[in-house]
Amino acid sequence: MRRETAPLILSTTGVTILYILSLILQPPHVTLDEIPSFEGETVEIAGVVTSVYITSSGNQIIGLRNIQNEPPGNTTIFSMDKIDVNVDDIIKAKGSVQKYEGKWEIVVHNKNNVQIIERMNKQKTSIWVVATEPEKYMSLPLSLTGEIKNLKISRNSFTLTNSGYSITVFSPPQYLFNLTTGERVKVDGILLYDDKTFSYYLLGERVIKVD
Amino acid sequence: MLLLSSVNVFIMLLNWLTEKSLLLIGVFIVSVSITHTFVNIIPATFLGAPDEDESLSVLPAHKMLLNGQGYEAVVFSALGSFGALLIGVLLILPIKIILSEPLNFYKTINENMFWVLLAVILLMLGTEKPKHGEKLKNYIQTLFAATLTIILSGVFGLIILDLPVNSPLSLPSSILFPALAGLFGMSTQIHSLRLSTPIQKQNIEDPHLKPGERKKSFVSILTGTLAGSFVSIIPGVTPATGTIIALTSRGETETKQVIITLSAVNTVNAILTLALLFTLHKTRSGVTVILSNLLPVEEWTGFNPPLLLIHLLIPIIVAGSLAYPLTCFLGKKVAKHITLIPYNILVKTTIVALTTLTFIFTGLTGLAVLLVATTIGLLPLTFGVRRSHCMGVLILPLMLHFLPT
């Protein structure tokens, strides 16, 4: 046997065994309040999404709170990949526990490590339908599609128009930088009422360009 | 009323002390980290050297040790680190201007990270030279061995990143510890044990740079510093890769200059990762992760650096200035007595210590990872290619993440 062959066979066999081991070994499921005791370890958690935020460098931060029957707790998930989750979705995530800027977070290395257990269905509707009976949709998660008008980045807002109807949308700032007036977008958010201006508005959680 | 005021003053004093003590801990951590970039040449030189005739892959410091010039290697390394310390501190503002406001070049780098990492890999592969004569067949064999090492360590990295590891003593665990210890530490020790050679008496006379060498050394420090800046910005790229870039850019192969360059890359990398914490809010090292948890790190927006960064840079300069003579002093002591130390026992003790620490921090799964990582780490040593190819363990998963869609 040549000198090079032994480490080559050993390493290839070793990597294969580790792969099988990775399929068998599953991380412990922990509740959100238990996370601090698992620093550096890989764990599995489940929770309700409270916020979804994309950083300027393209990483995703997902806020999570405990599921009702579990002890109170919250954490954030850090993912370098973008994961399609919405506020109020119930998700399961596998990642390593670390402390960042004094707060506990789960670092997810692969988007496949986040599974949606239950998706919060956003009611897809049209602006004109909401305009006819706004009180019926009050505080409910909605998904509205329309054209951007009156984009005001400094106020984090724009007007969404469709078929002659329009509504003001307040959006998370990270989405606004990629938008221009006249573009068609889908906005996921919650319908709220501003009693100072006597008007309804959509508190956007996510703005996605559509063709 | 008096009691209330006293309690108030006591609380204020306590807050002030807590704030200051956290800063002092931060100062201690950065001082240790910068000193480490100086003194780590001592174990790197005096531990793990294989027989040069038998081994295909001998590190520059080991080559000098085997020629009786271990102390000289330590002195030149300390010189490289000290030079990089002085230039590195001056580079912080220009790097901030380039990466963050107003030029925002980091955004462009980040958007093209896949291509940057691919270029790094191609450069690493392209600069490999066959050890058995420069025939085409040897080139192809070397290239194949290097590619195989990168791919195998990359696949290994993809598998282990989500492998759950637990410390039997409930200590904080990290899967990267057994992986990197196996790829770079354990494999080197086992290789040197397999091909062990008696260490000859070391020359402990203070080395002097000849006039021609002074200019060369200055260029080594300068190019090393610039390459170190690159290393601190790009994730998954090691100081060894930075050294290859610096040396390739000027066609330098002399052992002393390689050591000076590598040390310069190492030290400037430690300084600039700290600056990146304030500039881009990126934690690129264990030290910056701890600092970000310990201290209120504010983003560096204007031209004037944040006060906290200045508070951390002062001890870096002081510690580095003290570490320079300390490294030379300790290097001389070790070089003087290295022949008295039973070398094999020292290497075996290191192997036992690494294995024990791996078990304590990461348990049985960690030991399995250490074992596989060691066999992968032995590949470049037996094939005679660079060990830095093992950084595929981080580079390949990062490339997949940055893969353009």
C-alpha cells in the first residue's frame, strides 16, 4: 500500500461514517427558556414567529416566542440564507446556540433546518374589497397587491393603489430601498386604524415585488 | 434622606465599577489576543517538526528549526508582527473609509463573495508546486491532491456544521474546536511523531538583518499587512492563504521572508477584526464575539473612531510593544533547552491534551469529529501539498451559501 493511500481511505471512510452519524444523531429539543444552558451546542427549538428582519448585509433575523403550552421565552434565529416565514407562523429550527450582543440566538447554517409547522394564512384580498368593509378586516393579517405611488423612504411609507382604490402602507425600512414608484408589489401586513387622521392603513411586514 | 442619597451614590458607584471592570476585562482580552499573535510562533516552531528528508510538507519555521535556526525564526516572526502592529493601527481609518461609509466597498465584496472565495481557491491551487520535479505529470498529481483535500474537507465541513455535540461536563461546546484541532493540530503532531527527528542544538546568537534583507523584510511586513487586511475581511480565509497572496504578488520564497510575512498577516488580522467589529458590526474571531457580548459596541459612523475602539487600541499597542521583546526572550530560553526536552514525550503529551480537551468540551461525537479531521489533515502532509487547503472546511460551505441564484 502506498504511503498516501492509508489517510485517503481512512478520511473518506471517516467522512462517510460521520454522514451516517449526522443522520442518526438528532439535536435535543429544548424550549426557548432553556436555551442559555445549551451555549455552543446544536439544539432544536420551536416557536411562533414574532418578527422577520433582513439586515443590510442580507442576513435574516427571525424573532421567536414560545408556543402557548411551553414556558415563556423568546429568542432570535440568525440565518445567512433567506427563509420564507411570516409573522405568526409556527416554526421548528435546528441550529447552534450563541450569545450575540448580550442576547441569545440560534444560528441556522442551512435554510433546510427551518421547517414551518403551521403557516399563518394571510387572507389574500383586494384593496377595493377591504375598502368596502374595512372594519371586517381590522387587525387581521392581509396580503394586498397593487402599484406603488407616493414612495416616502424618510417616513417608511408608500401608497398602494389598485383599480382606483388606495391605502397607505408603513413598511420595514429594509424593503423600501429596493422599491421604486410604479412597481407592482405584494404587501403582507395587518390592517390598522389611525384615529388621528381617521384613516385605515396597512402595517406591512413584508413587501415583495411581483410581475 | 441621607441614607437614600448614600444608597443612590453606592448604586452609581457600583454601576461605574461594573462598567469599568467590563472595559478592563475587554482590555485584558485584546491584550492577550495580540500577544498571542507574537508568542504563538514559539510552539509553532518548536513543536511538530517532521523529518525534512522524509516529509513532503515542512513548514518554514520547522525548516529553520531543523537547521538549528529555531531562535532566528522566532525573532524574525516577532519582527514581522511588530511591524504589522505599527502599520496595522495606521490602516484602520483607511480600511473603515473603504469598507464602510463613504465608499461602502464591503457591500460590493459581499455581493460577489462567491467569486472572491472561488478566486482564493483557484489561487491556492494555482500556486501549488510539485515536490518531485516540475514535470507535467507531477503538476497534475499535485493539483489533484490539492483539489481532493479541499473537496474532502469541504464535504466534512458541510456534514459537521449541524452535528450536535455536547460537553459531558456541560461546558460550552463548539463543533469547530475538534474539527480545526484535528485538521491542523493533531495531524501535524501525529505526522511529526511518525517521522520524528532528533532536534539538533540551536544557535541562540541574536540574528541581525543584512542591509539587503532590511528592505526585503520591510516589503514583507508591508505586503503581509495588506494581505492580512484581506484575510480579516473575507470569511473562511486564513493567514496562511493571506501569506500565499502576499508572497505570490512579489515572487518571494525565502524562508525568513515567509515567516515575517505570515506573522505580519496574523497580527494585522487580529487588529483589523477588532476594527471590523466597529465598522461593519461583524464578528470574525472569538475575541470579537466575546467583546460584542461584553461591551456596548457602537457603530463607527463619522471619521472619528468611537471612544471604546480607542480604549481597546491603546492596550493593543502597549501589549504588542511588550510582546516583541518577550517573544524573543522566551524563544531564546526554549531554543537553549529544547534539546534537553524529550521531544517525543512533548509531542505525545500534546496529543493526549488535545484528545482530553476535545472530550471535555465536545464529548464522544467531538472525538469522532477529531479523528476524521485528523485523517483529512494528514492528506496534505502525505501528498506534499499546503495544509491551508483544509480550510475548505469553512470555505466550501460559505461558497454554497453565497452561490449566485
